[in-house]
Amino acid sequence: MRIQGQTIAHKTARVIIGQDEAGKDITVLVQALPLGYNDIIGDRLPEPVPPLMDLARGHRGAVLRDEHGNAVVLYNEKDEAYVTALQHTSTLQTVAMVHKALELDDTIVWETTVEVLKPACPADWKKFYQALAKEMEEARLNWGAVNTILKASNQLSGLDSAALERVEATFRRG
């Protein structure tokens, strides 16, 4: 896509995520996540479905139905196994975003690669991102560094709070 004959520049930034043992800053090259990447992550790492708890019933005990005539189902979103699976999926989705945000940094060498594992279905992608999470842990990447990387990526995408407030103010003015 071209806008006024131009392509939009691919934004990157180098950010400090910590220090090495000698006290020298460690920097990484971060990119904005592409439009639609959340959908890609959702396809690769679908969120678990909570277990069925019951059917919704009215005050006389009749099963409630939606506008299409389907029974309204109640799910147990407090189920421990479901909550644990949801937290694990959320962590892997974060790993996927960090991996994509760091994709252009040629100073980072990943042992786990798509070319080696060739993920083709959600179960394969889960194994891929689990392996990346292990690599990140072994490299001592902490949540502070992860937050710095994702915050920088969001800013490059124009998703930081200041940019969103400017867009909102422009929208309200009409």
C-alpha cells in the first residue's frame, strides 16, 4: 500500500534492557508490531475455553436461550486448571510479541527457529513459544526488560498513552 505515493517508514528504536556483569548497558533493536499481529498470535496460541458449568435458567427453571434459540451456557471461569492454562497462554503470547518485536535485531541469536521446528498448528506453535520462553529465561530476560521492549514497540506503533490521548482529542473535536 502506498499513501500519497509513499510507503510508511518501518520504525525501529534501540532501547536499554539491562546491564551485563561488567555494568555495560545491553541494548536491543525493537520494531513496531505489524497490524494484525494480535490475530496471528490468537490463531497460533488460542486461549483455553473454561469448562462448562451449567446452562442458564430462568426463575421457573426453564433453560434460557439467546436470539438464535441456542441455550445460554455458563462457564466456570474460576476453575483452577482453566486459570492456570489462561495464565500460561498469556505468558506465551507475551513471548510471541517480544520475539516479533526483536525480529530485526541481528545481535540476537535464537537457538529456537521457525525453520528448525516448522510449526504448522497451534500445538506446534505452543512448543515453539515454550522453547523461546526457556531461551529468554536462560538469558535472564526479566519482566522489566520484557516491559521495556513491549512499551518501546507500542510507542513505535503509536500505541503509547500520549499518542492515544492525542488521537482521542482529535476525534472528539471532529
